[in-house]
Amino acid sequence: MLDDIALFVEVVNRGSLAAGAKQVKLPAATVTRRIQRLEAQLGVKLMHRSARKLVLTHDGEVYFQTYAELVQQFNQAQQVLSQENQQLAGKVKVLAPVNISHGILRTMWVSFTNEYPDIQLDLELSNHQMDLIESQADLAIRIGKQPDSSFYQRRLGELETVLIATPAYLKAHGEPSHPSELVEHNLIGISMRKKWVLHNYVNSQSFTLYPQCRAQINDPVFVKYFVLDSQGIALVPLTEVKNELDSGEAVRILPDWKGEVRDIFLIWPGGKLLSKRAQCLRDYIFDYMNKSL
């Protein structure tokens, strides 16, 4: 009905059905049918009309005076929003996990705001999955494929998990030669991972362990700190410990074995037209992850 009201106001402003139809790029017959539908819904006749001339009835004049300014304000607001959405300026809100934002994504967030200073990045980090619609976010980074088909989603890469310890810990406690020996060691766990499912990529064997951990933390980055203090062995995302492995501060144990590989996805609402600035950040994330993983 709102569209029909706007069409009625446009026809009156243009002075005829033909001119109104031309302005909105609709056949004159369609315009006539929609105004008749509006009259039927209101229960009053709004105008006497022909193809080239129209005369408002008393009810039509009252109706036009009531809605003409509101329709004009609505059209102006739409135009402003459309212009804003085409600019690389303004706020973009994105949801992301804490751990990979501190890890592999840290450089990306900082470089994006440097490269696009007019875009205001509203970055909300949480280890708990936040509702994309309720939080009114433009984009979200999620670990694991999302079952909700109402979202667009695109795979960014994958997270490998590996077993690590420090040389000092291994010197004091020995190094396991098979995952079954992990039960003899101090283990540091991530609280949301109740079991360690390990795969040997040389001989295709699998091993599942329900770790009895001396400490459990809900942040993989903080798990790493316990390991670096030589307190035990942990199964952590490779991206979170790459620098420590490269420097020798930490070492991989059981290198033929890896934990579960989890995909990283970028999602956004399927029914929402992304603004130019949100598209810019989306493409920036794609390019960064292609180069980093």
C-alpha cells in the first residue's frame, strides 16, 4: 500500500496518468490498476482521470495533502542513504573471533584503517558467536561453515591445529612418540574443545583423546602463554603460534599428527544490500586472507 500511495502522489505531482507512468517507468495501464487498488482499499474515489488529465476529488485532495510531504521526505531520505552507501566513508560494523583477530587478522585490521581513514571500523570481538542481525553488523567472520542459508558466506581459508610445547618442557618431561602417550603429560586445553581428534597425515591413522588438563582457558592465545611458560603441551591453531615456532621459542611435537582442520568463513545478510564501504572491507578481507593463508 505504501508503494501505491507514493505512486498516487507522483501521478498528482506530474498532472496526468501518462506523465506519472513515464516518470516511474511503468505502463499507464499498470498505474491505473494500482490507483484503482488503492481506492478500493480506502473505500473512496481519489480522482477523475483520463490518460492526459486528472482532477482530484475532495477525498483525493485531502489524501494528497496528507501524504505528499511525507513521500517527499521519504524520497529525499532514500536519496541521501543511496549516496552514503556509495561512499567510502562512514561506519562499518564487523563481528570477529577474539583469537584470530589478535593473531592472523591483527595486521589486517590495523592496515585497513590506515588505508581507508574515512571508514569508521566498528570491530566487535567475542569468543561467543554473536547474532549478526540483532547486532546490526554488516559482516561477520566465523569459524566453521554456517548452517543458516539466509546468509551469504564465502570461505576465507582454514585453520590447522598442531601440538606444541617448549624445548624446556620436553627436556624436563620427555617427548611423546605417539598420541597415546599424551596422557602421561601436563596438558593445557581450550575449554570449548572437550576432545582432541588427531589425524596422522602420513599413514591416515586417527586418535581421539579426552584430555585431563591442568588448565583450561577459553582463549587460544592465552593457552599459548601457558605453553610458553613450559607448563605443558597444547593443541592450538597453527596461525596463533607461527612466530614462536619460527623463533624456536616453541616446537611442534608429533609433527605427523594434526588436529581438526576448521574452515574460516566471512558471512553477511542475504537480504541486505552491502554499502560501498562494507563491500570495500569484504574485498579487503578476501585479498588479505588469500595472501596470508
